[in-house]
Amino acid sequence: MPTALFAWRRTPPPFLIGGAEVTQQLLAEELAAAGWHVTYLGSHEAPWDGATQLPDMRAHLDQHHVPYDEADGTLRYRWNGVECAALMQNKVEHGLGSLLGDLRPDVVFTSQEGSAQLAAQARPTALVAGLLHSVSATGLGVLAGRPHYGLAVSDFVRARAPHTPGTRLAVMYPPFALPGEGSGEARTVSVLMINPIPAKGSELLHQLIRIMPEQHFTLVEGWWDTAADFAAYPNVTYVPRVYDMGPLYRSHRLLLVPSTVEDAFPRVIVEAALHGVPSIGVDRGGIPEAIGDAGIVLPSTAGPETWARAIREADYEALGMRARRQAVTFTRPCLPELRELGI
């Protein structure tokens, strides 16, 4: 039985912060479903501030009736066929060393904070694939550990990744799951934005909300809670972070992606498209690559009036059908792509 080990300093599945967590969870679950022995090593302490997430993790596992063991600062459980372990930050490297010896994995996947050290640690004994989730120092940092493969989530990321001796760079688009059956949600005229923070374009969003009082906006909490910033607007509904975005996608007609940063390949664009929701996004980073020809791409210099006109004039029904057809291609299995690369 082939063995895969995912090792990083963020939480293991199913505890989600952003696209990197979802991408790696789906990949791990696909490997497990194909008969691989999959172990996922992470931490219950956030790598950026050390804050413990144990209470929320226990509560979520209890809510889903998932048994777990907790001893010596480590939380262990099984999720969708994947063996998961969440350690303290100062034990991640030791935990990786133990698993490399015990499991002798065929491949180790790693990424994000501190992953260069994890890649270098695993490289002598296993094939190592670094997942390149962004073009930030955090996203590309794993390459300093000289993994055998650098798997970029888009052509944009691949083009920006530095040449690293001994590392083969390739594009592997993120995996996506086909959505389940809906619950009959009616499609409203409201438009949707996820993660309304400055880096994702909240300044432009404020201007849009003010110049389009007739248009309703639904905002969904992302990296942190910004509800107070939008509380004064009568045409805004702010939704706390949710795990299942399906009902929200199905009940909206457009997704706004006005990021001011170079997003690698926003998962939300494809996820929304799978529910028939096209996007209006900016021509920055991997956003145009994710939208393709099934949405609207505006120049990064476009002001709120241009965005407002695009929202009013968008043929969201026709775009939604095209977006769905395009997005379905991303629900393919990833294992054939890994095999073709030699993994």
C-alpha cells in the first residue's frame, strides 16, 4: 500500500482557514479513497501567533461524532480515511522525524509556514512535493528546502516561482468536489463577496455599497471578523464564517473578487462557478486564470463606477451556465496528474 504524509504547521483537516487547507484536505482524501495510507501531521497552535485552537477542534469533532485521543499535547483522530495528528508547534519537527521512520512514506507533501525546514528534513528519505499556494514569501518558501517537486496551483504561480536546483516545477490546479444537491434556494439579486478585508478589496467594496444603495450585498467572514466595518449599511448582510458555502452560492447571482493582492488561484471563483455563479474580478495575479472566459475581468485601475456598471449589466444567467461548464473540468481526479509527474 503506498503511503503519503502531509506535514505542515497549520491545522490538519477539517479545520479550515483558507484555500490552502481545502486544497490539501481534498488531495489527502482523494489519496485515501484510492487506497493509499494517508497521515496528516499539523499543529493545533497557529504558526503566526501560537494561539491554541484545541477547544474549537474538540467542539467540531464532538459535533460530528468523531472520536479522538488526546495525550502529551497531541490530538489524534481519523477524518474521511485520513489519520490526523495535531501537535504543539515545538513538536512538529520531532513528530515528522518519528513518522518518517515509522511510516517510511512514499511521498511527503508540505507547504506554507516553516515548510522549507520540513522539506529539507524529509528529502533524504522520501520524495517531497512542495505545494505552492501563493507567490508570497510564505507560499514559495518551501522551495528553499529543495523539495523534489514544486506543485504550483496556477500558471501564474509557476511563472513567479524561482528556479531551484533539484526541484521540478509543475502546475497542478487545486482539486474541487462536485457540489451536492441543493435545498431549493431561490436565486436572489444580491451579490456576494467573501473575506471582506483590505487585501481582498474592502476599500472598493465600501465605495460600491455607498454608490449602489439599491443593490444588496452579502459579505462572508474570512480571515477575521470585519462585521463592525459594514454595520452601518442598510444594504449589507454580514455572515459569520461558515463551512458549507453551498446555500450561499446557490442564492446569489454574482461573486465579487476585487483583490488588491496577487491571489494565486482563488478557490472561491471555481466553487461559486460550480453552483452557477459567475465572478467579476480584477486582472491581478491568478484571478483571470480562474475566471477564464466565463466571467468578467476588470482592470486593476477600474474605479467603483466601472464595477457598478459591470454588476448592473452582467448577464449572470448566461455567464453562470458557462462558468459551471468550465468549473466542472476542475473536479477531475488529481492522481493521474501526480502519476504523470512521477509521484
